[in-house]
Amino acid sequence: MILYESNTKSSMLIPDRVHDLKICQSNARFILVVEKYTTFAHLISNGIAKRFPLIMITGSGYPDLKTRSFLQKLWFELKLPVFALMDGDPYGIDIILSYKYGSILSAYQNHHLIVPSIQWLGINADDINDFQLKGVRFKRNELKKFDSLLKRKDVADNNIWAEEMKKMKQLGIKVEIQDLLNYSPRFLIDCYLPYKFSYGKWF
């Protein structure tokens, strides 16, 4: 529900009347959707605007309809690629799926809310291997959540995402975005994100 634009270096709450908004041109090269507000605020305070010309949005967890509608409007009118930065667990994945495919609760209006081209930037199984990330073992309910997500038709039809989810479940390690800050306060901005974007490490 919060928007940040690197050109103006300012953030704002997403307004209620999304459909009445006029989207101006932007110098941003992409849109970054961040799962949690704490990560969103950390990226701003550590100068992400100096490294990347971007628009950044957080729904502070599972996004409300307003956030999803606004993201779709930005994507449609600015024609920018959209990337999702979420925790490496089934709930983070579920949040990406709500942006990409919609949710059961809003099924009747999902076509007004989804961004089908959103890319899963991280955290994923390759990140855990590439960066030798440390985490905690998945709990039983989290493993069951993986099984539930893998039964979704939209997931089953997306072979790349389904295989990545199976890899994460098999690794058995949960890594949250905030865990990356244990390496360095600037690890996300100076190492992780540049690596991901330089080598096209998304799907």
C-alpha cells in the first residue's frame, strides 16, 4: 500500500481511488514489489535510488485489492517489467501468486488486479545455493503449504515455477529477506540485487 519512486526519492500511500489516477511518465526502468515494509524502508534508507531507477511498492504482506489494482495500472500504462522480492518460503510464494494469478477470494475481479508478467526475483532455491545462505528448517505447516500451492492449476501449468517450488521444498531451508542483512546492512543493494539483475536471475 506504499509507493516509492526513485526519481523523486519520495514515498506515498497508494490512494483509494486508483482508477481515477493519471499515471505520468517515469524514468524508472522497472517496478520492484517488496513483500514487507521493513525491507522496503531499509532499501530506501540505504540509498536504493542511487543504484537503480525504479518504482518500488510494498503491500506489507498479502496485498489488498487497492495495491494489486494500482500495480496493474502502473504495469499496463508504463509498460515496465515487474519483479517480486519475497521471503523464501511458501507464504512469500503465495503472495507472488496473488499478484500474478489473483486469489480465490477475489476471483470475480482478478482480471482487474493481476500482473501476469510479474517475475519471481527471489528469494529462491538458486539464491540459497549461489550465496550459501543460512536459514531455518521449514515447519510442518510450511511443507503442507508447499503441497497446497503445487496442487493449484495455475502453478501446475507453470513448469518453471513449479519446479523451483519443488527445489525449495527439497532444500528444506527457509530464508527471509531480512536474513540477508545479517551479512551486511548493504548486502541487498551492493551485492544481491546487482547480481540478480546483471545475470538475469529471475523467472
